[in-house]
Amino acid sequence: MEIIKTTHLTKVYSNNGLEVKAVNHIDLSIEEGEFTAIVGPSGSGKTTLLNMIGGLDDSTEGTVKIAGTNINSLSENELIDFRLKNIGFVFQAYNLIPVLTAKENVEFIMLLQGLSEKERKQRSEELLNHVGLADKLDSRPNQLSGGQQQRVAVARALASKPSFILADEPTANLDSHSTSTLLDMMAEMNEKEKVTFLFSTHDQRVIDKARRVITIEDGKIIKDERR
Amino acid sequence: MKMIFKMAWRNIWRSKRRSIITISSIFFAVFFAVFARSFQIGVYNKMIANMVGMYTGYLQIHQNGFWEEQSIDNSFIPDQSVLDLLHDNKDITDFNERLESFALTASDNLTKGAIIMGVNLEKEDGLMDLSPKLISGEFPAHTSSSLLISEGLASYYNMSVGDSLILLGQGYHGASANGIFPVSGILKFPMPNLNDRLVLMPILAAQELYAAPERLTSLVLQIDKPEKLNKLKKYISKKLDLEKYELLDWKSLLPELVQTIQADSAGGVIIIGVLYMIISFGILGTLLMMTAERMREFGILISIGMRKSKLILTLIMESLFMGILASIIGISVVSPVRYYFNRNPIRLEDQAAESIEAFGFEPVIPASLDMDIAMNHAGIVLLIVLICTIYPIVTILRLKPVKAMRT
Amino acid sequence: MKTTIKIAWRNIWRTPMRSFLVIGSIVMGIWAGIFVIAFSYGLNKQRTLSSIKNSISHIQIHHPEYDKDYDSKYFLENPDLIKTELETNANIKAFAFRSLLNGMISSPVKSNGVRIIGINKNQEKEVTGIHSGLVEGNYFESKRKNQILIGEALSKKLKVKLRSKIVLTFQDTDNNIVAGAFRVCGIFKTQYTKYDEGTVFIQNSDLQRLIKSKEFHQVALLCNSLDDVDSTYHNLKTNLNDYEVKDWKTISPELAYADEIMETWLFLIMIIIMLALIFGIINTMLMAVFERRRELGMLMAIGMNKSKVFFLILTETFFLSLIGAPMGMFLGALTIKLTSETGINLAIVGEGLQSVGLGNVIYPVIETKFYIFISVMVFIFTLIAAIYPSRKALKLKPTEAIRTI
């Protein structure tokens, strides 16, 4: 099933009269179960592309369809709601709500979705267990290591049972040990549960683990490699 | 140095949002301080105008030594040069000649001391607003020797228009001053100290009574712009022969008014002080947050080699620029507001208003347009901004670059 | 909803400085409101008490015609009747009988018109403060006859000093001119130069000897407290209805309405203070919202909708107000309690104001209802102030969250 489809997706920034095409007519299709990395140098447009796919930014031209829905036609509140239900985010940093514990962070998403207390409790414990942090349920983010925080972020991203997970440089702040732990975990989820992952990354280790690597330069896809 | 100037100025516009917030907190400080103080000063000025308009005027010229010893022997004949000086000055709308003295009034077998004002009645009408106070009779002609007496005197003697009053006093150089004069009108003054014992007569008749032809005890200057008083006073002092004459303003003429205002002012200052506490806190808060936000930036600058002293200087410059800018905007915005409240003062209500109207005064709170207020308070606010800048300065002094860049 | 509240509550402890600034503003706002109101009422009260003590007393009794004229022929008939009435009234603390005349005072150098007040020195001491306002000399201590108290300004005008001799000239009841030589035993100074120039005090015994009759023109009296005045006033009006009885409010209506006049002022000042407070809070919060853009952007990214974000910030402000309000009230109450005992000496801001009696010291006083009123007002205004920054927060882009360093 096609999870993500972009058609002629374009983003143009106007800076004091100078026009910059950050993303230039990209057509892209991501299927369910993919473990795909989008790579490219800084300024290549990959963050902009990911922002648009995640519904966090609007496009100048072209469309984005997520699980069949054209997100460009949604209003702002509808978009927020859509993200809630369909997309799981893992950012490079500042993922978690600092004042909530790991468990509360994961439950938060489900709370927004309106799940019952019992369901939330059960699922958050399940997910945190799954990412190997069963003993850290009541820890606050500032009591967890970088790697552990990112794992909580993944658990949270999964909590809403999204169509796919969007990870923007998730390993950039991590040491090698944490990186491999995180990647192994995500790879396993992808294999066993068919969770779709879309990365934006510089990290070679992530690129190595990816089964499809899309290279972007100057706002255009210049290479699309499947392994 | 020029580099620091440039950097400071550009820094301000680099983060418009932050600068606008900081500038606006300083702006509000200037606005509110000036606004509040304008009302306080406005009330005092109104009080002064009220009291001054009742009798003394803003500025008087006498023979030198008259105020110390107010006897008819200290009267004078003004030189033409003085009269010309007063005529030529546009800020003086008119000047009133007065011959004032004391006399014992009598009728039947009652006596009472009274103040006799020999005046030009038309001019005095302009200063003391006599016409509405006339409750019976009419103004005597310039050449007549009829009197206007105050209501208190009239009721004491049970007199009405047409009756006569005896005046007994001491004239110029010991001559005796006696006469009997018809009453042509009765004036009611709201202030009892005037209402009880005042007699107005045409100056020619007074000069005749006191055997002091052409002599005056005072020249009362009418001014339409009280804010120009000090300038005017300086100007006239220069041109006046101060051996011969003395020039006194309302402060010397009405010392108890000065004392009343002083007594009141102290309380007002404390209240403005409280206002300043609040606005200082607001400015401090903005600077505190700005410092926190820019920690990384400071850390980076120090790391790459900028001396702390230069950075501090830049920050001080930024504060000054923002402060000055905010003050200019503040003064520009507050001025039309003050103008509005000057023309449309706040009115008191009900009984509070009545109790003031009983004195013959308007029960209003006007705003002063004095530019000094704006300058002074803008200056104080600027000082506060500089003092608050001490916080970021101290932060920079204690800053460890690596730690700062980690925030 | 509950979680938003939980997040809001925990958030305020996470950033002490930010929270401190907002709480501090609230505390200051409430404190300022309470202080300014208490100070203003205290100022009025001091003025009223000062005027009562130094000048008009609580109640005055005259001959009914006296007011129109101040002529000495309108003396009080049957003073003993009045004396008895006053002595039997438990609310009355002290009274003083006075003779009042207009006359002239002359020194070798100069003459001046003056108001002559003949007093009973013991009675007067209990009712007014002239005995403590002497800058030189004594208050009729000597047993000698014809001692006089004059004002400092008058002594300067007449060029006399302590122990100098002056002549008082006035009319007796038959309108004959009477003169007497007096010696200056004391020199007083009040707040008002004009008063000092135009008023002299002599003893009733001396005056009555000179005019050959025992006449009083005025009785001034003090009640036990300001609250007793109304009932005492009505009592005396009924029982002494042949005389003119006036209370301080009738004598000086501007004092009676001073509170009302001041309330207009107070209203104006309070508005200005509140506005200054509101803008201060708006600014602080705008800074805070910007500082939190990543965190807020992240919340909107993962699915927290706009109204929830708005509610979050408003709830944080609500908690901060909840913490700040009692602190502000407490600080205000503490300040009032301390200053109402020691008083605030205006001399620190004014220039050595001269005064007799209560003078420069203000004792702030405030009704309890104001504490609640001010606190509620500041509370509400703070929430209103938070609206603008909260709405600004909603304009943040979720992409702020993704922005990499």
C-alpha cells in the first residue's frame, strides 16, 4: 500500500527578492514497510521535504498524500488532528515534554486521541518495555541518557499506531552504542511489525541499515537506490 | 569604538521581536511616569492659577522694599521705560495699576478695617473676573469716586447700593485720608477673607483720597501663558532697575500656597515612586529574559575572541539606544494624550465637586503640558535602564564560554 | 484537560526565573495597589487630624450671629450653661473657651492687624497644639500679667523678639478703643506663614481685665475620638439650640470631602499602575513564549491542538497568579502593619515641612475589603494580560520543533 505520495512537490522561499527553490518538483512514493533514508548535504532541501511530508509546513506547489488523504486540503486544526493519528515524530532533540515522565510522555499521545485510562496505561507499559526501558517508566527526561530519550520518543511515536514514523536526524546527538541500540530496535520493529520508517540523516550507520536511500541535492532527487 | 556603535545598533534590529519587546517596556515606563506626573503637576498649576487669579496675579512690580513694608509711603510713579517694557512684551497681555492701602471704614457707629484697592476696574475685571461677582449695582466709571464694596462689608453695615461709606486712613507722607463715598455696587467673593473686608474704587479717586497723585503701590502683570513665567521674570529683571523696583512672582506673594503645594507634593512623590517600582521591575524582567536568551550568542562571541569589556560596552550601547528610542517614542505618544487631558480635564463628581466649587474653583484634574516633566522622567527611566543593564553585565563577567554555549 | 493542568503546574517549577518574574510582577502589583490606597487615605486622615488638632477642633460653638461678622459683640450668653452641658457629656474629652477679637499689634517699628485669641491656657492645651509649636520661649509659664504669644513671621515683621514689649489695640463691647502693653513670652511657628503673621494668643484673664467683662466668643472642643463626633454633635445641637454648633465637617467641608476628592485621584493612579503592570506582564510573557518555541512547536507537531496550547499557557499563568496573589496580599498587609505603627515620615521626600502637632508623619490605613478587591483585580488583569502572548504562541510554527541546531 502506498503510504506517502508527493506530486510535483515544490517549496520556494522568497528572501529579500531572491527566490530559493528549496524543494523543486519532487515526485516521491513510499510504500508500507519501507525503511528508507533521505540523505543529502546541508541545504539540499531534505529537512524542508520532510517538513512537508510531515504536514508541518505547506508547499508552494504540488501535493502530499498520506494514506490516501491529500493533506494540503486540510485546515490547520484538521492537520494537527491528522498528524496525531497518522504520523509519529522523532526529532533530533527536544522530543519529550520535560515535565512528564517517560510513561506519561507516551500516554500523552493516546490521551490526545481520547483513549481510556486503562488502554493508555497498558499500551505505554507495553511500548516502553518493547524499547527496553521497562525500568525507566517513572523517570523524567532529564534523568535519562540521550539514547534513552530517543527510545522513549520512538515509543511515543508508535503509541498512536501511525501510518509511518518520521525521524529527522534521530541519531545526531547519540554515541555509537546508543545509536546501534536505537537502530537495531527500529529495524526489528520494521521487520516484525512492518512499521514504516522514513529517516532524514547524515549518519552513515543509519544509511547502512536503510533498505532504500534517496539522495537529494538542490531540491531534486538525484539518486534513488534500493538494496 | 565606531565598531561597537555599529554592532550595537545592528544587534538591536537583528532580533526585531526581542528589541520591540524591550523597547516597548521602556516606552510604557516613560509613558506612564510622564502621564501620572502630568496630572499631579496639572492640579498644582490649576491651584496656582486659581489662587493667583483671585487677587495677586502671577507677577507684580513694586517700589523696591514695598513688600517688606506695605505702606502708602512706598508707592511709586512708574517710569515710562518700565511702561514701555511692559507694553512691548507680547507675553504680558495687560498690566494693572493698583494703589492699595488699609483704611478704617465707618457708618453710623460701626467701624471695620478694610483693604482699599484703587484700581482700573476694567483691567481688574480681566484679572479677578469681577463681573460675575457683582450681585447688585454697577461698576463705577473711571472718573467717579463711587465704591464697590464686598458683600461681607455690605451686610455688616446693612448697606445697599446708594448708601455711603466713610473711609479713614493715612495718606502719602502723613497726609490724612478721609472721605465719604457712595456705594455703586456690591461684589460677592467666594473666599471669606476677601468677602469680609474689600473695597474697590477707581484709581483716580483712590489717588486723590490718599494724596498720592499718579502714584501706584503695584503693577500687576497679566500673563496668559503661565509656563512662560520664569522666562518672563528673568527677562524683565534684566531690563528693570532693581535699585528702584522689585519684581515679585506668586511664590513670594503667596507663600502659604507654596507651602500647601509642598506639603501635598511629598505625598505625590511617594506615589510616583511606587509607580516607578513597578515599571522598573518590568524593564528588569525584559532584560533578564533577553540575557538568558542570548547566553549562547555571548558564549560564542567570547570563544572566538571578543573581549568581555567590548561585549559589555556593546550591551550598554544597545541599552542606551533602545532607551533613547523608547523615550522619544514615549514622549511623542504621551504628548497628544496630555494635550487631550489638558483641554478635557477629568471632572470630579457630586459632593467632592461641590466642595471645591464653593471656593469658586473648577473641580477638575487637568494634565500639565510642561515639557520639563517629560524630560525629567525620560531621564530617570533612562537611568533605570542603565541600572538594570548591570544584570546582563554581571552575567557576562561571570560567563564561562563553554557552559554558555551549551544552553 | 487534567493532563494539561498537570503539565502547566509542573512547567512553572521547571523555569524558576521566568516564573519568578511573573509572580514578582503580580506581587508588586498587589503590594503597590494596597500601599497606594492605604497611603492616600492615611494622607487625608493626617491632614484632617492635623487641621482638627491645630485649627478647627471637632466641634465649635458660637453665638448664632457670630459667623456673619466676627464682631466681638456676639459673645456667648450664659457660658456656664454651656460649660455644664459639656462637662456632663461623656464623649467630650476636652473643651476650651476663647475670646476672639480683631485688633492691631504695634511695635516701635511697625503695626499690623491681628486676630487676638484669648485663651485659658490649661483648657487650650488639651484641645489644640499651639503649646507644642513654640520655637522660642514658653507657654504662659510666668505668673506675670499680659504675656503674649506671637507667630515667628509676625515677630520678624514687627522686629521684636522674646521679652519684647508690644501694644495691643482693640475695641471693647461698647466700641471703645482699648490698648494694653504686653510682653512676648513665646514665639510659635505653624505650617502657614499667613497664620503666624496674623494671629496672637493672650490669656483670657488679661483680656477680660482690659475690656472689663468676662466674655467668651467661642468654645472649641475635642471628643474622645473622631467616631464620637457625630453623636456628640447632634446631642449638642439639640441641647444647646440657642447657640450655633458646628462640627468640623461643616467648618471645613473640603476636609469632609477630601476622601471623595482623593478617590477620583486614586482611581486614576490605580488605572495607571494596573496598566503599567499589565504591559509588564505581557512583555515578560511574550519573551517567555518565544523562549519556548521549540517545546511549543513540538507539542503542536505531535498533535496538541491550538486551543489546548492556549489553555496550557493560560493555566500556567493562572497558577502563577494563585501563588503570587497571597504573597502580594501578605506583603501588603505586612507593610501596612509596620508603617501604620511607625508612620512614614514625609520629610524624607519633602523639604523640612514645618508643622505643629501631627505634621509630616503619615500612618497608612486601609479597609479590609480593599485587600480582596485589589488581589482579585490584579488576578483578573494578569489573566487578561496572558491572552495576547498565548495567542502569539499559537502562531508558532511546528517546524520550529524540527529546526536543527
